[in-house]
Amino acid sequence: MELKTHPGFTALVSTHRTKFADLANFVGRVSNELVTMAVQHSLLLGGPIYWAYTGIDGTQQTVFTLDILLPVTGDTHPREALPLKTIEPFTCFATWHYGSWDQLPDTYGKLIQQLQEQGHSMNGLTRECYLNIDFANPANNITEVQVGIG
């Protein structure tokens, strides 16, 4: 677990108001839509998919904002019809999670405990960067968990 600042980037963004129970509705489908959009507009993929959560508190019924981000590069201007957003640099505590996403709450718990022990406070934004996604064998998933600090 380490304190780091991720650089900013330009992303195609799909924004949703949702809660934990409904997250499965976005898995795969939204990523495919964003990749298709990037290809149709000749944008280069600039990195893996991120899910960014604002206002999440760990309880099942809390409604929060989910931004699904696909980093892109290339000629992004002018692209008024595209849902492009500039993602600012992000200072966070981060760690790698290897395996099934069912175990992500344990990873978050350890990460949050460590950042609090070191005197940091959370800023309300968390992200997951999906380096490797394997629906057939979830043990192969590699996810960077990022908890923003304020």
C-alpha cells in the first residue's frame, strides 16, 4: 500500500447514479460501449478502464455517483458530441487486489485502516483501475484500488 499521485488524463465517461446492488448492470456493457465509441471516432485507447465512485460509504442502500472512465488520446478536440472529460491528477492511497472482486471489501478495509493509521483522511472519491479482467477465471483479475485522500 502506497501513497501516490496519478497523473491526469482525458477520458470518455459514462456517469450513473446507482447503489451497490445495481453495479452488475454496468459490468462489461458500458466498457464495450465506450471502447466502441473511441474506435468509431478514431481515438486511441490511453489505458485500462477505471470505475470512479463519489459519495460511496460502504453501505448497501447509499446512492452514489459511478463514473466509468476510458482513458483516450489522439485528436479529442473538437469533439462536442462525445462524453469527454478531463480527469485531474489524483492523490490517493493505493494497493493491488489480485483475484475475485468478491474480496474487494477486505482490500478496501485494509487500505482505509492503513491510511487512517498514517493520519490521512479520505476525500470521498475512490477508484478501481482494472489492469486485467477475466470473467471466466476471476482469480486472474488484477485491480488497483485507489482511495483518495484530502
